Amino acid sequence: MQAVTPPPVSAVMITWNSARILPEVLKALCWCDEVVIVDSGSTDRTLDIARAHGCRTLHRDFDGFGTQKGFAVCQARNPWVLVVDADEIVTDELRDEIRRRLADPGDCRGFEVPISLVFLGRLLRYGGEYKMPHLRLFDKRCGNYNTARVHEDVVLNGPVGRLSHHMLHDSYGSLHEYFEKFNRYTTAGARDLLSRGERGSIAQIIFRLPITFLKEYVLKRNFLNGYPGFVWSLFSAMYPVVKYAKLRELRRQQSRQVKI
């Protein structure tokens, strides 16, 4: 029986000052037919690294994760696209599984890819960040990203399968870098809430931190991840508190503008 050749895959990525582990990320994508990078004004070595690896690079001003990724997907030459962040590494096992599944996808128009977090130098094997499924491999003729500023999702018309091997998400090179991203994401999240007319009560803000910490650390078993699991649980509990506090700040600013 003759082996079926899988269709070509375009890897797409958005970047901004993403040089830290970009060489490893791109090396793990060498099997893709092309790598499309949409950059929003990097001032580090991101673009030099991308061009050295033969990537097709484009510039677009950043206006939200959903619209930026959606634009990147539209630039791909092939129908099947694999969306990879600039701090995510495709393992050899995942690469082989993708090629095998795409050789005979059946009626699936997309596949959820498990993504596992590496935090403070440790793979978090317990808790919600281990092999969390995200729709990252799909036929762009059947869908694309929504326009959410943050926590964007793919809206796909068709059945979705799930892969078993994971990508490694090595997102934070240091705690300094974590809080830089934390600040950007909480601000974007607060603006999203504001645009939807959400209101953040003081009680929500006060009680959300201990409840979220207990959920992450105890119920999701992050205590089994040692010190990195404790820090991750604490920071995860801080995230919604800061996001809703920023929402209240935005509402106050909006209220002052209306009165003026």
C-alpha cells in the first residue's frame, strides 16, 4: 500500500522583540513548507533571526492578538496552517503526529494541539498548564481567529480532532519578563472587559485572589510542581485581580472624560 503524502503546512507566527528562544522555535519548524512571521516593530534581533532561517517576514502594527494572528493566517500560501507563538517549541513527536494525521485527516478541519508550560526552568507536569489543548492546526479555508484583543480563539466551521503530543511553551525567561507580559495582558484584558460593558465590583476583586489561588494550587495540584507550581499559582491568582482593578481604573477615567 502506497504511503499518502501529507499536505504542505504553513507555520505562522506573530512577533515583537521575540529573540530569546526564537532560533530553537524556528529550528523545530524546519519541516514546514514555509514560516510566515508578522512582526509589529521589533528592536532586538528578531527579524535578523527570522531572515537567517528563511522565514517570510511582514510588518503590521499591533492592534490586538486576534486581529494580528488572523492577518498572519491570511498570509499563508497553504490551506493548512500551524499557529505557533514565538516561545513555543514543536517537539519531534508532535511534528511526526501532525504529518501522520494530515496524511489522512478524515473530516477534521482542525486539530487541537496540547501545550505544556515551562516555568522557572521546569516543565509543569501537574495542573491545568500541562497539555492544555488549543486549536492551532487548521484549514484556513474553514475559519480563522476572532478579533479579541487577548485570549483569542479560532472560529472554525467543521469537526475538530485532538493530537496527543505537545508543544513546549517556554514563555518567560525571567520574572522580570513575566511581569512585562503580565502588565500588557492585564491591560488588554481590562480594555476587552470595558468594551463589553463589564463592571468589576470591589468584592470580586478582594475575594478572587484567595479563591483562585486555592483552585490553582490545591484543586489543580500545582503543589506537586514544587516551588515553580507555588509561584505560578500565586501569579495566576493575581492576574484577574489586577485585570479587574485596571477595569475600574478605566471606568473612572471614562467617567471623568464624560463629566468634562
